[in-house]
Amino acid sequence: MVESPFQYGSLATKDNFIDRVSERASLKQMLFSGINVSLISPRRWGKSSLVKMAMDELTSERKDVRVCYLDAFSIDSMEDFYSKFASAVLSCTSNKIEKAWSDAKKYLGGIIPGLTVSDGLNDIITINFRHNPLNDNQSQILDLPEKIASDKRIRVIVCIDEFQQLAEMDGYEELEGKMRSVWQHHKNVSYCFYGSKKYMMMQIFNDSQKPFYRFSETMFLGKIAQEDWVPFIVGGFRKTNKSISEEFAVEICEHTESHSWYIQQLSYFVWSDTDKEVSQEIMNRAYRRIIDTNAPMFMSDVEKLTASQREMLKAIIAGETQLSSAGAREKYRLGNLTTITRNKKILETKAFVDSNDGALEISDPIFRAWFAEKYMA
Ligand SMILES: Nc1ncnc2c1ncn2[C@@H]1O[C@H](COP(=O)(O)OP(=O)(O)OP(=O)(O)O)[C@@H](O)[C@H]1O
Ligand SMILES: [Mg+2]
């Protein structure tokens, strides 16, 4: 059994991680210098992998830096947020579990009534606030990284993945105001927020009426260039004693429009179907397979849309740029102008479409192919 050189579904690390040279350098530089970053890209282009890689490099270069990770997808209430935030900060700033315990008592002592501390199986400290902490205590918890950083003379970087998910929770507005007012005083802590729903991220970070306006530097993550993917694909086959021509490697990039996850997935399908050398037939089968594999997920997403929202997707795929024009409205049954405005917003919020300089487009190439095949053939 040979291990596949192509992987998806987990973060790209080590040999599997390519390029992102300038992005890694600027992320490291900004976060180390105390500049907060909000990093945005469509789903699965490689945000989480990039942050992890850049932060691993930084911590190996600088012994005085600690990085905490929080995934907003796993948070379901305010008390859960405070619990996980405190746990992540205490765990990453202490070298030993015993130390994290005593830090918990030292820094959260005042909040102890609702606090239980347990060391899990895996050397991670878990703080549980059984109730949403009281007002003053909330601020103290949010202040925890700065307190610890200045006491221990270290720099702390707090990374919050899928940050926009927090905005979907009850009580977010209050939390948002509080985070901003506490965190803006932090001198030894920087924050990295990343998320895949551009529309929601922009509403949080780029709206002058909102607390997080100008709190961070916005970084739009682009795609990895085809010139970097092609040698990675060709090399992956070669080191496992198989071969793929450069032309087919280019075809993989084109089918997937250099989308990080899909490139790895399609390369894997081609690789696993190949004995020695890739043929056109193998390429075609693999392309079929990538659409079929993702179809159930696409289907369940599309089922949640209304008929007029689906019609709007058709119009966009067909290249219609004037969705509000009488012609387009009639041709695609898009509904009245109010419906059109609402549907645009819903499709953007749900990240089916992206708006670039006002033009709507569907950034997921496999979804687009599947949708066209199913609804427009
Ligand atoms: N630098 C890279 N080099 C090679 N492959 C990559 C790289 N970045 C991402 N990938 C591929 O893309 C997949 C998705 O990456 P990752 O989970 O980091 O993206 P993401 O933007 O955080 O996704 P999500 O929107 O789901 O959170 C990885 O599993 C890997 O296969
Ligand atoms: Mg991610």
C-alpha cells in the first residue's frame, strides 16, 4: 500500500503544503508586529492550512510567541465561547498542564463560582462556565491573553477560524462590542480572524458602523498559481512511481480552476485509478467522479433554496449580467425587483455567489458544472 501524495479533508502540512510564500511572510510579520488580520477567501482555498503553517514557522523562529486556536464552528452559545476562549488561551500559554491549572486559578479566581477545571485525556485544559459569565467577568476573560502575555513577557496570537459563525449566535452584538473595547487595549496580543463567508466577514470588519471597523487588516487570499500546482502534481505521481504528463496536470488545474481542495481531490482520483501512466480515459473518469462525489452535498444545499433563487443561479451561470432587466426577469422568472434584491443578498450570505465589483459569480467550479448539468442541460 502506497500513501497517496494528494490529500484533502485535513489541513495541508509539510510536503503537502505548497507555495503561499508571500502570504506566509506577511501573516507572520503582521501578527508578530501586533497588527490584527482578517483573512477571507471562498471555502477550501486554504485559509486554515495557511494560518497553521505560518504560525508553526513563527513559533519555531520565536520562542516568545504562543498561538491559540479557536474554531467558531464548534461554538454554540455565549458561555461556550467564553469557556473555549479561556481554555484555548490557558492551554497555549502554559507549557505544562499543571501550570495551566494554577494559571486558571490565578487569573480566573474571581470568576471561580461558575468554574470547573478538568484536564482532558489529551493534555488540554478545559474550562467550563456553567452559566454565561457576568458582565465584568466577561471583560476579564476577554482580557486574559493580555494579562498572561504581559506577565510572562510573551506575545500571544489568538486565531479564530470561521469567525463569522459567531455572528449567527444570540448575544453576538453584545459580545462584539465587548471584544472590541477590551482587545483594542491589547499590546502584546494580536488577533487573526478568518472565514469563508466573504459577505458576512465584510459586514463585520468593513462596516464603519460596526465595532470591528478598522480593527484589522483585511487580507483576501488568492489562489495558488497553476505554475506551482503543475510541478506538485507531476512530482506526486513521480515519487510514487507513476507518471502524468504536464498536459494532463494542466487539465486538472483547468477543470478545478486551481481551487486547492478540488485540485487535491481530482489529482487523488486520477492517481488512484492509475497503474503506471495517466490516459485521457482515466482523466474523464476522474472528472465524472469528482462531480458525482460532491453531488449529494450540492443537492442538499440547493434543496434549501427557493425556485426563484435557483433561477437566479441559472441566470448567473448563463452569463446574465443585468439580473434586474425586464428581459432577464422574464427569461429566468426571477420575480419582482424586491425579490431579486433579496435573493442576491441571500445567495451571497450563503456564499453560493461572490460579488466582484458588483458582478455576481459562482466561485465553486465543480458546483457550477454540476448545477449546469442537472438544471440547465
Ligand atoms: N498551500 C497548500 N498546498 C497544497 N494544498 C493545499 C494548500 N492549502 C490548501 N490545500 C488543499 O485544500 C484543502 C482545504 O484547505 P483548508 O482546509 O486549509 O482550506 P480553508 O480555506 O480553511 O477551508 P474551509 O473554508 O473549509 O475552512 C486542504 O485539505 C488541501 O487539500
Ligand atoms: Mg478552514
